[in-house]
Amino acid sequence: MNYTYKTKGTCCTQIELELDGNVVHNVKFTGGCNGNLKAIPRLVEGLTVEQIEEKISGIRCGMRATSCGDQLARACREAYEAAQN
């Protein structure tokens, strides 16, 4: 399943990902810090939604209440729940 998530509170504006069951593949960020947003997709490739949430959910960026990683964890959960319905 392909899923597009509009981010909130981060420099990146959108996250695209693919789900195979609960396994995440092909994460792509639009906007944001180029280096970090090339690294994160490589680090989470093939992980489950739960593993991603465990590793990066709740991470903040400076004074912001969220980060690109946190938004990815939210995107993965939202995509997974959408796939279940």
C-alpha cells in the first residue's frame, strides 16, 4: 500500500511510504534537511511500524514539539491503521 502523509510542525512538508503488512519500505520526504532525510529512510527500510515507533516516536527538533522522525512514526501508524480498514 502506498501512503502519503502531510506533516505538521516540521520543515519537511510530506512523507511518502509503502507498507507491506506492517513493514515499511521506500520512505521519501519532501523538503527538510537533505542529509537527515536521506539517512532516515535508509535506517528504517524494512522495519515494522512498531519498531519505527519505538525508535523515533516523540523525538523533538529544537524547540518544536515534533521532528521529521516523529512525523514519520505518526505517518507509519496512520498508514497501518488506514490499511486495516
